[in-house]
Amino acid sequence: GEVFDKELYQDNSVPGVVTGLAWTSVGGEILFIEASLSKGKGKLTLSGQLGEVMKESAMTALSYLRSKADKLGIDHRVFDNYDLHIHVPAGAVPKDGPSAGITILTAIASVYTQRKVRNRLAMTGEITLRGKVMPVGGIKEKILAAKRAGITDIILCNKNRKDLEEIDDSYLKGITFHLVDHVQEVIQLALLDELVDDSISFTFDNQRVTSGDC
Amino acid sequence: GEVFDKELYQDNSVPGVVTGLAWTSVGGEILFIEASLSKGKGKLTLSGQLGEVMKESAMTALSYLRSKADKLGIDHRVFDNYDLHIHVPAGAVPKDGPSAGITILTAIASVYTQRKVRNRLAMTGEITLRGKVMPVGGIKEKILAAKRAGITDIILCNKNRKDLEEIDDSYLKGITFHLVDHVQEVIQLALLDELVDDSISFTFDNQRVTSGDC
Amino acid sequence: GEVFDKELYQDNSVPGVVTGLAWTSVGGEILFIEASLSKGKGKLTLSGQLGEVMKESAMTALSYLRSKADKLGIDHRVFDNYDLHIHVPAGAVPKDGPSAGITILTAIASVYTQRKVRNRLAMTGEITLRGKVMPVGGIKEKILAAKRAGITDIILCNKNRKDLEEIDDSYLKGITFHLVDHVQEVIQLALLDELVDDSISFTFDNQRVTSGDC
Amino acid sequence: GEVFDKELYQDNSVPGVVTGLAWTSVGGEILFIEASLSKGKGKLTLSGQLGEVMKESAMTALSYLRSKADKLGIDHRVFDNYDLHIHVPAGAVPKDGPSAGITILTAIASVYTQRKVRNRLAMTGEITLRGKVMPVGGIKEKILAAKRAGITDIILCNKNRKDLEEIDDSYLKGITFHLVDHVQEVIQLALLDELVDDSISFTFDNQRVTSGDC
Amino acid sequence: GEVFDKELYQDNSVPGVVTGLAWTSVGGEILFIEASLSKGKGKLTLSGQLGEVMKESAMTALSYLRSKADKLGIDHRVFDNYDLHIHVPAGAVPKDGPSAGITILTAIASVYTQRKVRNRLAMTGEITLRGKVMPVGGIKEKILAAKRAGITDIILCNKNRKDLEEIDDSYLKGITFHLVDHVQEVIQLALLDELVDDSISFTFDNQRVTSGDC
Amino acid sequence: GEVFDKELYQDNSVPGVVTGLAWTSVGGEILFIEASLSKGKGKLTLSGQLGEVMKESAMTALSYLRSKADKLGIDHRVFDNYDLHIHVPAGAVPKDGPSAGITILTAIASVYTQRKVRNRLAMTGEITLRGKVMPVGGIKEKILAAKRAGITDIILCNKNRKDLEEIDDSYLKGITFHLVDHVQEVIQLALLDELVDDSISFTFDNQRVTSGDC
Ligand SMILES: [Ca+2]
Ligand SMILES: [Ca+2]
Ligand SMILES: [Ca+2]
Ligand SMILES: [Ca+2]
Ligand SMILES: [Ca+2]
Ligand SMILES: [Ca+2]
Ligand SMILES: [Ca+2]
Ligand SMILES: [Ca+2]
Ligand SMILES: [Ca+2]
Ligand SMILES: [Ca+2]
Ligand SMILES: [Ca+2]
Ligand SMILES: [Ca+2]
């Protein structure tokens, strides 16, 4: 059944919530990646009946973000001082596959930077550890689902361009497509400079002394 | 068999005990979510033969609560200095599904704030990590079970409104329905301002020095 | 085969040993819950081929006890400074179910308080996390086994009263039944004020500094 | 095949090696429990393709010993500062059951006290956590195996006395039977006061400060 | 489908990305090993649906590198202060076998030294813990895949020389083969002296005091 | 296929590499046990698709070595300050059984002492925790494999002497057999006094203060 409501992905007041596009045997669907932080010791929790490939996708997204923390203006101590939870409703529906990679990456980038996510934007694409975006399947069905839901901007892998060309133009009207090769482009497109209201002021334990270099 | 007694959910002297509504092949049923804290290191224990989806529901509820600790007046050190146990009697009956989400959330909110739970109140609904309440099934059967048990107030997801409309009014008499979209509403409805008698005075280890921000 | 001997449960010189009542396909049986402590770091070990439900029962009993440590006069540091082992002989016989709940609770209450367990007493009943005692099955068979073994007092859940009424009075003669609703009653009935001989003097590591409250 | 040699169990120069009696589909057999300690952090390793019941037996034996450390003159710090390994050759032969309980207990008592094990002694019997010795099966076959191997003393549970009475006296000649109820008797019979040559001088890390009592 | 693009393995601006050669039921294929580091505590993460043998290959490569850290000019503190992630796209495709051993070794050597990987180079070969390179199968198919992809240099085990001799010369034209016995040769061939742009300046926690020797 | 080359086991410049003898359905085979150390915290890694019995063999060998560290001149701090990896090529071939016990023991004794392993030596035999060497099967096939490979010395368990007597003398010519009862003999035969070139100078963290004894 259709359990999501339009208002949801038009609301970007909460950090860490990003709209993805899934493809199941019965067609395309909107899904949400939710990421949240709480004071802790750096534990990662994944929930929403995620399969093994999707869990690896999340770990890959997190590793990419951590390795690029400096460039994104993220204090690396946040990774050890806050627990990260990634949840994908609905909780009882099994989900798998690598196509939520860029969506997960965007959700955790938003929650760690506390930057707002662009409105009415959806995305689908696999990521690799070096940040490359890779093409995924079910593009036509995903676009139809996005349209039904009022989405106006979709981020796809550049290599999915040929899938767009095979779709009748009437289906594409009203949506702006952003074709990308690298997750840096995804973040630039998806995250606003503006912070969310009530953004977290991260605080850290001060136990470690750092020194040396090479 | 019917192993629960009415007196139980009319007694809110114990924190962390909240009445839920379950739906099995043989009809609706009352169930209790029990949460308790003991001095420890932040370990989470789940018992009562809970399935994987229900465990994830509990983790999602806990993450939501931890990320909103400040707003709920919970000192975040309590999460590291006390162990949390969530149990769902009867111990030998397998249980699963996401519909106890708001019930679990309310139970742990009560035990961490030591606030009393409202009398004769039951609830059913899935939660997501950002606090959204989602609709669940078996509404009619659950309401019948609640009535038999003397419940006077039921919290449901706003999107379950259509299920109510399909039920004959005679069944709904005597129960006040609270339709909600967000768990903040659930907490406001379910938790009294009054603390339980003999409420815990939380104490903390003082080992960490906090500093810095971003 | 019958491997237990009468003298055993007439001997309460050892703390942490409590007589329970089990119900198998071949009738009722006496069993013993053994709990012991040794200097350690708070590890819990369960042995005796216990099934998942029985293990959860033990964890629930322990959580209840820990959350009520103050009321029972137990210094909470004992939970972190001693390892707890719960064993149920015979070691090769698989056991499961929630009905040993109050027996396990009594065994660990005895070992943490070093109080003697009442002589010739047996018990059966599920516990919940808030300390409620719940009814269990096989009452008739369990009573017969207790009689054969020389038991004079049996603790049951109040809700098992109807099972007693269905048993011919001749079977009940010579046994005093204690019907309870809450584990506080169980502890009061089962534990003597007197400490065992050679009771442990608990000692603690002194590493943590406690402070603050809320 | 017969892979053990007589000289072995006539040599008690090594601590922690005790002769047990096993019973398989093809008759009785001698087996050896080997226990060794090495500087570490209190890790327990079990090897020799041991089944779940036998592993629980070992944990029960260890818990008993730890809880009685004072009485046996064992400095409790040794449990945290040395790793314990229990191995049962032959390494490729699966073994299970509770009957090696007292043999394992004796092996680890020897290695922690560095006391010699009595010569030409074998034993078989289950232990419980409070130190009770329980009867086991296959007594006749085990005795025959012990005789073939030159054993002169066998420790059995008192409740196995009836098994002895059913065996023709000619089979029992030349062996002294020690019937026991409690593991304290086993230790007294099996361990000599004399330490092994080259006994370990235990040393401890000195990080913890102990204080308080109750 | 063909999801890789040529430009990728001609770009060595990113450290830790090395081109391997895989052999599946449908022929040879190019694959990429991606390794990345982020500030952490030395955790190893493997992703990309790797089978058990391939995971062991990665652990063997890492152990080799760690044991030779001094010779490669790697400060050993980097292993405890940075987390290593190894990912092999595409994320949903299961992969197994030992033949990526030298490719993984090269990827992690690059990321720990921040040295550039040689352009248009591919490799295939098992490694052992002492650094020996062992021959692998599917050489002909792998070479064809490399040619299609524009590879100009291939590293193989010396013992795969006979496989080359069985291939028609026309297939080998345009590719330089480097036959090696030891991973030291692989590293010398594959890693340039030049560091990548924006190379990481490793920093370390300073908690440990080192002393003594033997 | 035959993937090993003669030169390998004639080269003892690398510590921790020892030649073993395996017996498969297709005859005897040479195999290598590789052990390596890297600065760490005492982690043990086993790879090469080892079965459960072979892993237990490795743990038994390591426990024996640790418990005899003083006698072998090994500073016990090395076990906590270095990670040990044991690998058995070829990486994709499953291996199991206890017969590599003495080979593994010799490999780790070499790597912890940095002593050279004797040239052209192979061995096969199970070990027990007290250091006893036990006989193994497939002796004839193993000897043939050793001869083909240029081995000149073989260590066997004394109890395998009868297997030698059943082999035609022509097969034994050119090989010296060393029949042993205890691993001390194995170490004495297999390890040279000479250290390897570039032997590791072990260094230790200095965090622990040791005191007391018994
Ligand atoms: Ca869920
Ligand atoms: Ca998607
Ligand atoms: Ca339970
Ligand atoms: Ca419910
Ligand atoms: Ca047992
Ligand atoms: Ca073994
Ligand atoms: Ca035995
Ligand atoms: Ca992936
Ligand atoms: Ca490859
Ligand atoms: Ca072998
Ligand atoms: Ca491998
Ligand atoms: Ca071997």
C-alpha cells in the first residue's frame, strides 16, 4: 500500500532525510533514507530490514564521507563521539541492492553537516569507495513514481543517460535531471548551504592527545 | 489463553510500562511493553521472543529518544550510565512487526524521564527515525480487544483514520481516539507531568571531560 | 532416570540454590536452579542446555533484581565486580520455557544477598520485568512431583488458583500453597533473614568516581 | 585406534593433566583432560572438538573453582592475569556429554594450584555449580578400559554405587573405588600437596585498587 | 553489462585504486580494488559481496604489508589510527577466489604510502603471507579483457609464463607482461615514487609509551 | 595442479615458514605453514580455508608456546604487542585435520624467536596441549611426496615407527627420519640457533606495572 504522503519530502526542516527511488516487482516507489545522530561512541546502526548489499552500500557511503571529512568541513571527532543510525521505512518491508548508495551518502552528509536537503529532490545511483557514481536499473519506473509524488529534480548517474533517451518525452516533462559522475556533484546539488533550524552543536570528549605526522 | 488482568493497565505507579495493541490470527490482543533501567554501561537488552522487525523498531525508538534527549529534559549521560531492558510478556509467545513502535517509544520515554503513563490508554503505530508515526493493520480487532480490556483512550496514526470510518460506530463508543502524525504528540498525550513515586535519582560516573564544539 | 536425592533441597547452607518444578512429557519433576558468584567484571554465564525463552527469563530476572538493588540492600557495585553463573542440572538435559522465572529470580536474590533459602520450598511461575508473577501450566503434575520429593511449601501465581481447585484435595494435603502476584512476595517468602555460613564479603574495585544527579 | 600409551598417565610431572573415562559406541576409553595457563587477560579456550554440553561442563567447573578460590588457596588475580586453555586429545575426535565434569575440574584445580595429580588415578562424573557430583553412565565399560590401561584408583559418584554392585567382582579386582558426593572430596583425593617441579610463580598486573565491602 | 569506463583506470590521481583482472563463466573482466583510509582505530571493513577466500586474501595482504611496514616507509602507528576500507564494485556482484591478492596488496600499499599507481596497468595473482606470488587461472580471458579496456601493462606470476606461451601472439601484441615471483616486485612495478595530489598527512594519538627490546 | 616450487623450502631466510606433509584423496602433498608477526595487540588471524580441527590445532600450538615462553627465551610481552597471522597456501584449497600440529608449532616458534628453520626438513604429527606428539595417518604417501620434493629430513611421531616398517626400504632411502615423542624434540631438531637476517627487534608498550607473586 501507499503509506507515504507528499508533504513529507517537501519538508526539509529535519536534517538527514533524503528521498530515494526504489524499483520492485510491482513498479517504482519513493523511499526515504533517514539518518540521525545521538551522543555516543561512534556506533553505526542500520535498520529497516536491509539486505547485505544495501548494508555494504551504507558502510561504503560512511567510509567515503569519513575519508573526505576535512573537505566537507566535518570535524572528524564527530565520528567517535556520536552514534549514527540509518533507518529506511517501512520497517517491515525487506530492501536490498546498491542503488540507494548516493541517497544514503546524502543523508549522512546532511546529518553530519546539519545542512538542509534541497526540496522535491529524489535520486538513485550506486556509489563506490572513491566516490564514483554508477548506473542502476529501473529508471523508467522510478521516474514515474517520482512524478506521481511531485518530485521536480532527479539525480542520476551520467551512464543512465541512455535510459532517459529511451523514455517518451512526455514522461520526463516537469522534471529536471541532473546527470553526475561523482558524489561530489551529488552533495553540491542536494545539500543547501543553509543549516537546519535547531542544528546540533557538536561537543566532544577530550581524552586524546594528538601529535606527530609523517 | 487470557493471561492479563485489568488491574494491570490501570496501574501507572510503575514507570516504563505501556499498553499496546497486537493483532494475531485469532484476533486483537492487549500487550504490555515493559522498560526498566539499572545502573550499568548503556547496554540494551530485548526479551520476550521478539522478531527482527520488532527489535529494529525498538532500536529506532531508542535512537529517536537519544537524539531528542535535550528536548525531553533527559541528561544524555543516563544512556551510558544505565542499562536499558525492554521486555514484552508473555515470555514464550513469539512477537514481531513494527506496530509496537510508538508503544516502545513511550515506554522508554517514561522510564528515562520517570514520568507516569496516562491511565487506561493504549496505542498502536509504527515509528520512523525522524519521529513520523505510520499506519498499521488490524485496527478493528485491536479496538475490540481494547474495549474488552476497559481501555478508554487509544492513540492511532492519522493515516488510520479511514480504518476508523469503516467500523460501525457502536464499536467505537466509549473510547476517545487520538490521531497523530508525530511521536511528539504521542509523548505529550501519553506521559503525565507527574513523576512516579520512588522515581530514580540518576547518578553518573564522572570520567569524561567534554570540550570543544563546531 | 531419577538423579536427584532428597537431602539436597533440605540443605540450605549453600546460597543461590532454589528448587523449581518442571513439567515434561513424562510428568512433573523437581529441578534446581544454581547461582554462583566469583570475582570478575559482571559477566553472566548460563549453562545446562537452556533454551532461548529460559535464557530470556534469566536476563529478565537479573534486570529486575538490578533495578531493585537498593530496596534489597544490594550494593550495585557487586554487579560489575562479580561474575554471575546460573546453571540448571542435569547438564545434558535440554530445558526451556518461562516457568522457572521466579525460581531463577530467587536464586540470584539469594546469592547477591547471601541470605539462606527456606527449607523444603519449591516454586513455579513466570516473571515479567516489572516484577509481576504470571501463571504457568502443568500445575497438577508439578505438585505430585513436589510431594514425592518431600516438599512442604509451594509458591504459585495467584492466577493458578483455579488449577488448584481442579485437583482432588487428597493430592494437596501436607503442602502449604502460597499464591502470589508479585516477586516481592516471592522473595519475602523464600529468603530467610539469616545469612548463610561463610557468606561472601563483597569487595570492589575503586576506579570510578560518581557525581551529579538530575 | 589406540593412540594413548601407558607411560602417559603414570607421569604426573606436568600440572593440569588428568585421566578421564569415556564411553562410546565401541566401549570404554581412557581420555586425558589437559589444562594449561599462559600470561594473558583471563581468556578461556576450549579445543578438541568438544560439544556444547561438554563446553558448558568446563564453564561450570571453572565457575565453581573461581567461586572457591579462597578456600583452595588460589589468588583470584590469577584468573584475570592468565589465559586458560583446556584441550582434550585426540584433536579430530568429537566429544560431548557432562561426564568429564570432575575430570575437568581436577585438571584446572591442578593447573591453578600447581599441585601434582595422583598417579594411576582416573575418574568420571558430572558436576553441578554448587559442587555436587552426579552419576553418569557406562560405568562397566569405563572400568574395563581403566583396567586395561593400568589404572589403580577410580573416583565415581556415590550414586553410581549400584552400577558397581551389578558388575562381577572379578572385573573390580585390583582397583580401589572412591565414591564421592562432592567435588571437595575429588580434589582432596586427586591432588597431592606436593607442587610440580618447575611450578609457575604467578605474577600480576597491579592496575586495580580494591576497597569497600558490604 | 559493461559498467566500467576507460577513463577510470587511466586516472591515478586517487590513491588506493588498482585495476585487477577477473575470470567469470562469461569471460574475463576488468575490476577495481578500492582502498580508503579514515581517522579511526584500525578497523578493517571489506565490502562488495566478497567471498570467504577473497576476504582471507585481503587479510593476508594486510598482514604482509603490516609486517613489512618499516621497509616500505610506513609509520606503523597508521594501522592503529586509521580505519581501512576495501571495496570492490559493483556492489551487488558476488566475487571470490584468491586471484585478486596482488591487486589488493597494491591498493593498500598505495593508500598507506599515498604513492600514485602506474597508469594503464592491470594485474592478477595470489599472494602468500611471506610475499610469494602464485599463479592463477583464466589468463587468456583476462588478457583479452585487459586489451579491450586499453591496458598496456600486465603483472602476472612467473609460473603463469606457460599460459602466455599457449596464447597466439596476436593477442599479446601491445601489452607488456611483467612476470614476478614476489610482491616486492609487484610494488616496485606498480607504485610510482610520486605522491598523489592532496596526499593525507597522517596524524596519531600519542597515548602509548614504547620501551624495551629483546 | 602442482603450484609449489622446490626452491621455496630450501630457502630458510624467512622466519616462520615450515614445510608440512598433507594427505589427500589423490596422494601425499607438500604444504607450507606461514607465520608472520606485525606490531599490534595480540590478535590471532588464521587463513587458507582451514577447517575447525586445524584451527584448534593452531590454537593449541600457540597456547603451548605461550605457556613455555620463558624456556624458549621469548619475552611474554611479545604476545600482547604483536599480531600473529598463520596462513596456509593455496588460499582457495580447504584444509583440515590435526596432523599439521607440529608444523604450525614450529612455524610460530620460529617467528617468535626469529630463529632459522632447518633446510630440506618436513614434518607431520598432531600435538597436544602438554606438548606430546601424536601419530597421524598417510605416512607412506607423505614420504613419497617429500622425496619428490627433495626433502632430506622428516620428523614423525615415535608411534608412527610401525608405519615406516611397513614401507619398502627403497622408498625410505635418502631421507633421515627423526622419531619424536615431545615437541621439545621437534623444536630442537627444526630450529637453528642462528637468527634470520633482518630479524625483528621486538619493542613493547610500557603501560603495565607488574608486581606480587604467590
Ligand atoms: Ca523498524
Ligand atoms: Ca534507490
Ligand atoms: Ca522471558
Ligand atoms: Ca502494537
Ligand atoms: Ca553442564
Ligand atoms: Ca585440536
Ligand atoms: Ca569421562
Ligand atoms: Ca556495496
Ligand atoms: Ca584478479
Ligand atoms: Ca596434515
Ligand atoms: Ca587466502
Ligand atoms: Ca603436516
